[in-house]
Amino acid sequence: MLFRKTVFALALAGAAIPAAFANSGGTWVGGEQGFETHAVQSTTSRADVQKELQAFRKNPKTAEGGRLVGGEAGYIPPQHSYAFQDGRLVHTDSIAHNTPKPSLAMTDAERTLFQEQYAN
């Protein structure tokens, strides 16, 4: 008899636990606040989007110069490249080489240049 009462009490407690942690507001879904989606009109036609997709599939290059490849690599970031021209070592890549490295000891001019370069 004691065993049955214990099992019944545990089952009742187990059934009540989810109700104790449920939110009663109705706007929360799965512990996070819900959101609504709305249709947005676009100025780009479906044909234009399909054209862009085909061009990207032919040359899967991202805006910053990296390449999307399949398999384990997935993404190859842009690399620095150098070549000798007229006896000098010069940069042949399209990566900007004039931006300062971010640090706490930057001057105001360097900080402004850095913020302008990476504000996008």
C-alpha cells in the first residue's frame, strides 16, 4: 500500500512539474519571445534573383573576396599574395593594406580611419 501511494505521489508530482514552469503570458514560445513575419515587397524580380544565383554558382566569391567551396573546407578566406615586379616585392591581392591594426593605444586619427573602413 505504501509503495502504491509513493508511486502515485511521484506520478502526480511529475505531471505537475511542466505546469509549474509554463509561462502564462502567451507571447513566449519555448522560453523565448515569439515574433511575427510579414511579407515584404522587393524591387528585384525573380528572374534577376535567378540570374544572380547562376552567376554566383559559376564563381562562388563573397563580397570580401573569400570563396565558398564544398566539402570540408567550406570557405576559403581571402589570402595575401605577393610578386616581384621591377625587383621589388609588391602586393598583388585586393586586400586593403593601409588599415591600422585595432589596439587600445591607437591615436584618434587611426581610430577614425579604422572605424570608417569597417563601419559597413
